[in-house]
Amino acid sequence: MNRYWVLLWLAGLCEIGWVSGLKHASNAGEWILTAVGILLSFFGLIYATRVLPVGTAYAVFTGIGAAGTVLAESIFFNIHLDAGKLALVIVMVIGIAGLKMSTTTEKREVEK
């Protein structure tokens, strides 16, 4: 896995934070953290797509955010996670992993 995939994963993790922040932020500090999460996640996505295929990168990014948010809400905010929801998250993660594994990344030169 090259640094662009790692950056994309980190951006997806930031997405989990800001999506949860949109729902649960209750003071100025939490709103500032939410805004920082938005900036970091989209900067990471934009930077990673300079080299990675846009469609695959966006699918991985949103999948990490969606699956991670469902799991984080369940763990940190006691939102009920039933078997159906968990099964769908697992299917989504399998699909995203398959999409990533089937994508070849050509070495493109990034303009500076």
C-alpha cells in the first residue's frame, strides 16, 4: 500500500469524526474540531486523487466514513446496532476491499 492509500484511509477516519461532530457537537470547541475534520478529510481525498483513480478513491473514502460512522455511533454513543445493520456494513466493507484490490494504480507524475 503506497502513501496515497494511507492518506486516503486517514482522510476516511477524519470523515468519521466530522460526520459524528455534525450530530453531536454542542460547543464552539467541538464545532471547530468538526470543521478541522472536514478540512483534513477533503484535503486528504483531493491530494490522494492526484494519483489514485477518482472513482475508487471516492468509494473507499465514503465507505470508510459510512461504515466507521455506524460503528463509532454504536460504540461511543450507544446507538443500537442490530444484526441487519452489521451485516450490511460487512457487505459494504467487502465490496470496498474488492474494489480496492481490483484497482491498479499507474504511476502518474504529479504536477507541482
